[in-house]
Amino acid sequence: MFETVVVATDGSESVSRAVECTLDLARRFDATVHALYVVNEGRVQPLPERVQNDVRSALDEQGAEALDRIVDANQSLDDPVELETAVRVGHPGEQIVGYVDDIGADGVAMGTRGRSGEHSFLLGSVAEHVVRTCPVPVLTVRQLE
């Protein structure tokens, strides 16, 4: 049923449980996992030009660290799954759905609240966008307190 699953990360704590669920799902179905981080250009563009490069570099570094955590989590398993990593730039919800389409994924998993949604009701705005527009099943995983 699942051959390719995308797990979207923003580096927040809320995605850690989604990663665990995704790796378990992939192991059970012998699926490949694509870990995706999206650099949210919307956080850079409104800033003064003199700090945009620094903020973009910080977001790139944050993305690399988030993807490294997923790689490490996979490598710590007794039976790691096939894992690929990717970075996209743009609106996170649109980029996640676009990536799913581009690689022909069978499903996507993500946390319910990320860095910009700590006070959102039920689903964060990115998760809500993906749930509403993604053509494949979307697993949203709430981080337990």
C-alpha cells in the first residue's frame, strides 16, 4: 500500500513523534521515506535587506539539523529504512504537496503544530493546508506532552 512516504519537518519538537510513526510505517510496508524540510521564504522576505542573508543562512542550518535528526533516528533503528532527504524553498504547505506530487509519494506524515503554530487550534496552518490539498493520505501526529 505504501511504497514512498514523505515526512515533513520544520525542526520543531512536535515533529519527532511523526518521524517515529513514519519510520515504523515504512518498516512495516518496506517503504522508502523522504524527509523534507521547507525553507519558508515568507520569514525572510519581509525583513530588512541587511539581515536577509543571515536569516536565510540560519534557516538553512536549521533545516540541515532537522534532517540530520531524522537520519540519526533512522540509523539508530535495528532495521533502518531507505531514507532520502530534500530541501525546498517557498510556502511550506505548497512545497510539501508539490514534493509529494513530484516524487509520486503514497502518503505524507507531519506534526500537527510547528514553529509558527504553537497557538493554533487543533491543526497548524501548514498541516491544515496539506490535509486540505494533498491528493494522498496525510497522517498528522500530535506530539504528546
